[in-house]
Amino acid sequence: MCVFVLLLGFPGVGKLTIARELGSLISAKIVDNHWFNNPILRLLDEDAPLPKGIWEYTARVRQAVLDAITAYSGPSANFIFTHAGVEGDERSARTYQQFVDAATQRATVFVPVRLLCAEEELARRISSPARRDHSKTTDVETSRSRSQQAVVLDIPHPHALTLDVTLTSPSESAAAIRDHVVACGA
């Protein structure tokens, strides 16, 4: 049985870092959310506000990747995806559903993992200069505001896991997720 793991969390929580650790533990390919966003967002002027409707283009890129995985990936291939989903946001829920639908089409075990982090630690992590090098946000004030006003997407699922990564290393977090994936039957 193969698995789709979806790591959900605010920017800076460590989704990609944990995905890399987890990928080696469960022999999975990593598909970061920036793979979908950056081809579109890099076409825009960095200083201009994002145009209305831009996220529909990233959704199309994401769907094309998921369609290719469904059609052409080997039956035993495991995948780890990342997504900065926000509770109560319709676009976040639609994105989540794209992953669920692709997992269903592949008859794959779907494991959504919410990664939580305390506000101060998240602000420290998001300010890393390495994030800027990868076209990731480094805005501490936006991070603080998000932590205070929003909640990481939390859609009920029988294989869901919520993990506070504030005080755990990426390897410890990945090991906990691997153990959960195994318990889910993948």
C-alpha cells in the first residue's frame, strides 16, 4: 500500500525540512507547495500586490502535477506534499480536496498532518535568510498576525495527525509522522 502524506502548516513551521527527513524514512517523493506556486508567482512584479485570481493558476499547476502522479507514477510510489492551509479559507479547503481526490484515484492511504508551532518560534524560523533564497516569505509581522488570527487547516480525517513541532527537531517530527503512517496501515 502506498501513501500520500500532506504536511499542513503556516509558513516557517518546517514543512519542507520535515518532508525531507520523512522522505528518507518512508521512501517518498517530496512535492513542495512552492513547485505549484513559484512558476506562476515568479512571473509577477515582487513589489506589486498579488492580482485577484492568481491562485487559480497555481491550482491548475497543482492539478496537472496530481494528474501526472495519478496517471504515471508507479503503484508503490509514496508522496509527501506540503500546503500552508488555513482553517475557514475556501481556497485552502479546495486545495486539500485536490490531494484527497488524487489519493482516492490512486487507492492510496491519505495522511494529513497538521504541524503547529508557537508564535515566537515561528517568527524566529520565518526570519531565516535561507527562506528568501527559496522565494519563501520572511515577513515576521505577517507571521505573528497569522499566528494570532488564523488556525492551520483542520479537516476531520480518520488518519489525521496534529503535531506541535515547536520543541522537536525535524528528525524527531519525521519519526513521529512515520510511526503514525505505519499505524494507519501504509
